[in-house]
Amino acid sequence: MTASSADGADRPLYERASDLHRRGRPEEALPLLRELLEQEPDDVAGRYAFGICLTDTGRHAEAQVQFRRVLDGDPRHYQAAYRLGRLLQADADREGAAQAYRQVLSAVGEFRDTAARLRSCEEALGADAARAPAPAPSGPALTGRSLTPGPPTLRSQSDAHRVADRGRPMISVRLKARHLLTMVAKRLLVCAALTLALPLIGRNLDLSLGAEGGLLLALAVLVAWMYFLASLVVLVVRPRTNGADFYEYGVDVKSGFAHRKVQFIWYYQIVESPSYVRTFGTYFTSTASLGLRYNEAGASSTQYLELSGIGSPDEVREIGRYVESRTFPERHVIRGPWT
């Protein structure tokens, strides 16, 4: 046995099977996954991977059995339900496929082309109109406005697949250039005031300090104008470097140019509802900021972060509502309701 094969034998079965599948060798991954399931029959991620490899090798009937067993253990495993629906639809079992697609939509609301495939199956069965997705299998009936189910929690995804993924990108924002106009205007006013006052103050300095005093004042005005010109550079650069990308399970915050910082914050780290922030100057620029307080290192340590001037007041409120809707379910299943 070579050294490389000896190293491979020590690797976990699931990891080795995943590596083989990524390299386009699903038939070699099957024995490893079969051995894994013999050792751990309740391993949801392993059984789901087994079904995928069976599908890729053309053993569709066996793959259906595996996906059904995954759903028996986790009825909200929407990816297994989707793959089962695809196989049943290919076998012309439109009723079974429609049922599988409804199971997908009841879990996540929207996934790939599930809704279109469900409509196709129902039309083929002679349905007059697409039926609405079934409600979640547990929990009290919803009252008030209707709610669109969100994605499965990060906890359930990581338990099932042994990986934490950011999810789909949802919203991308950048610092608005107009948010910086009040800063530029303040510096311009200071420079203009110093320039207009220079002759009067210069005459007084000539009387008391001589020519050196006037030279110092002129130098101060020059520095002020250079500071103002630097703010114009900031006006161009910051909107391109400062911003945030919101995903299904967290937000990627970017700031700085000379000292660049990119930080990803999971929604379960956020400890309170986002803050909607405005100052007097933002009423002239029609911008608002979003404040996030999150756990930096453990549940007892928090840090405040402000995404400045990322949009209009209405846009920032909408982003805040989205983050709020994702924070509680994510934090509740990981931290509990009181942390």
C-alpha cells in the first residue's frame, strides 16, 4: 500500500466519499457510503449522499428508496424531497412527484424550479389550478398577514450536512456618496471662513507679530484647503469600499481602504433588533444607517457595528426588518431564548 492510500484509509468515510464524488467518481464513493451507513444507519447526511451517488450512477430505483428514508428521518429535508420528485417525474409518476414538490415548498417556500415543476405535474394530472403548498406540519395556525416560510435554520443545515454555508445572497448595499456631503460641506465652510477672515486677521497679526504671524495664518488656511481636497478623495473612495452583503444566514461587512477590514457576522450572533439610525445631517442627504449589536467572543461579550449611509430611510427600514426576521429563529435554536 502506498503512503497516499494509507493516508486515505485514515480519513473519515464521508469525507473520502465526498472527495471521490467531487472528482466525478460516484461509483467508487458508493462502497464507502454503504460502509458508513452500516456503522451509522441514522446518518442523514450520509444517506442523502448515498442517494445522490446512486442517482449519478443511474440506479434511480435504489436512489428513490434512500431519499424516502432520508425524509422518514427528517421530513423537512427539502433537498432530498426535490431529488425524489425529479426521479418520480422522470418515471412519469406525476402524483408522487407533485407530492414531493409540495413537501419542498412546505419546508422552504421556494427552491430552484420546484414551483414550475409542481405546476407541470398538476397540469398533466388535469388540475384546474396549482394548489398552495401545505402548511408546516407542526405549530399553531398563523393569524394576521400571511407569512412566507424562511429557509431551514443554520443549525439544522449543519446537523444534516456537516457544513455551515452562508446561503444565497439576498441584499447588497454600499455607502451612498450623498451621505458624505454634509462632511464635505462642513469642511468647505471652515475653509471659506478662514479664507475670508485672512485679510482682517492678517492686519492684526502684522501689528503684533509681524510678517511671520501672517505667514503662519496663510499656512493654516492652506492646510485647511488641503484637508478639504482630501475629503473629495474620501467622497470618491468610500462608497466603493464600504458596504455589506446580506446572505440567508449572515452579513458580510466591508470597510476601509488603507486599513481594509472584511468581517462576516452570523445572524445567530446578533443579540438585539437592528437599530435604525439618523442624524440631523442625514435629513439633507436622505440617508439612514443600520446598527447591529452582536456577540464578538462568547455570549457575554458584545460589539456594536454601524453600517453608515447604506440607503434611503425606507430601504434601511426594510433591511432592518429582514435582519430582524432572520435573527430570532437563528439565535433561538443555537443560543436559546435568553442569551
